[in-house]
Amino acid sequence: MKKIVVAMLLAVSLLLTGCAKQDDGSKKIVFGDKSWDSIKVHNRIMAFIIENGYEGYEIDYIAGDTIPVVNGVMQGDIDVDMESWHSNFRELYDKAIKQGKLIDLGKNLPDAPQGWFVPRYLVEGDDALAPDLKSVKDLAKYPELFTDPEDKTKGLIYGGCAGWGQLPISQKIFDDAGLEDKFNFGIAGSGTALAGTMVGQYKKEQGWVGYYWAPTAILGKLDMVMLEGSRYEPADVNILISEEMEEKAPEIVEVLKKYSTTVAQNNKFLALMEDNEWSYEETAKWFLTTYKDLWKSWVPADVATKVESAL
């Protein structure tokens, strides 16, 4: 019986040890791979820095949308969320941060824009069809420029995507502007579908209006203008970590505290990734090669030397 108890205790000890370290003694750092491209690139930028600049770490990714990923960080199954966008879920994040289940390391992106956009050619220039279209309320003058293909009597405004946290905000903008008599409120089935509607109309130089955000590949390539009265609260695109991360990988936490990029940089690498059909890893290497002065400011000199050598 004593041998059985000792064996059980040993098994439990090995199991608990396995949670912190791999078989080779390395510590696993798990990134939340949310469903949009920019966060996946940021995950791989950090992964390249860690794998080539530091010793004793293994990288892994867990895929999921916003809420599953933040729950994973709170439970310790995920270590790092590189793009929180937590303005869209303020109550959830504020409560978790207050309880110490999430640690906020500051901004990855400064005030990423969200709102309703229209093509610039529609509102500016000698051939503009809607030169007086400046704000959401002005849309009531131009429903014929945004005709709903399924209801020719009204215009169509894309409010966002089914299941996205921003959708209620978009609906409120629509309702407050009193647009229901002249427009339908469209909800795309996916981010790809939403992007497709914008690109399709833009290529034909026709009207399109709806919710979008940056950084994205599309806003890195298409010249769009945000309508007044549609701007969301500035998004907090912050880096969050689990409470275990500070003890498990303090040197990596120090890098994450300094990690910061711009919307313009993100729009550029996303557009290049799409145009060149790069993988997330290839895009991360382009970023590290292009913005050496930036990322070198995040890490110690010896780490920078190793990472640059690996590039």
C-alpha cells in the first residue's frame, strides 16, 4: 500500500511539473491565436524573438475567438493575448484585471480606429457623387448610392458581422441616426464576406458604407474615409498575460512590456502579406527585417544579436 501511495504521489508530482515544463526541461509559452491576421503575425514576431533570442522556451498556439481566448488566459491555459481589443468587452476585462486574473502590459497599438467607412472617391474630388456626405446623418440624402441588392427600395449599411462584439454599437449608431426608413441594416456572415462586399464595390467605383477597423489589409490598400458620428470609443489593443506568466517567464514579460507597433505598420504588413500570399511566419520575418531599430529597443543587446543572426 505504501508503494502505491508513493507511486501516486510521484505521478501527481510529474503531472504538475509537466504543466510548467516540457520533457526537455523547457517552459511552454502559449499564445492565443485569435481569428484575425494581425494578431497571428504579432504572435509569430514574438515567437521568433523568443525561439532565437532566448533559451529554455517552447512556443505553442491555441486558436479561438475573443471570449474563448480571454477565458483561456484567465484560467492559465493561454499565457499571452497580443491584441486584447478590450474596449469592446470592457466589463469582462476590467473585472478580470481587477481580480488579478489578467495582467495588462499596455498598448500594442495606439487607439486602433473603428467606425463606418465610405470610399474617398465617393465624397472627395471633382467627380464625387456625394460631396456633402460627411457624417452618418448625411447618409439619409444618398440611399440610392448604396442600394440593397435584395431590396431596391432602400440603401444598405453593413453594421458588422454576426457574433462580433461591436455589432450592438453599430446598431445604436444606425438607430440614433434614424436611418431605418431609407436603409437596411446588413449583417455579414463572416469577416471575409464583409471584406468581400467592400472590395467588390470599390473595384467598380460604386458606393459602399459600413463598419470596418484598422489595422487590416483592406484599409492598407483601399482609400476609405470614416464618417463623422460613427467613430467607436478608441480601442484598447493591449497585450495581456496570465498571472502565471510573470513567474514562469519574467524576461519575456519585460519584452512584452516594451512591445509596441503603429496602425500604419500593421496596415502595411497585412497588405503585403495578402498581395504576396505570405504565411504568418514570412510576414513576421519581413517585419523583423524591416523594423530592426524598433524591435531591438524591446530586447537586450545580446538577444538582438542572436535574433538578427537568425534572420
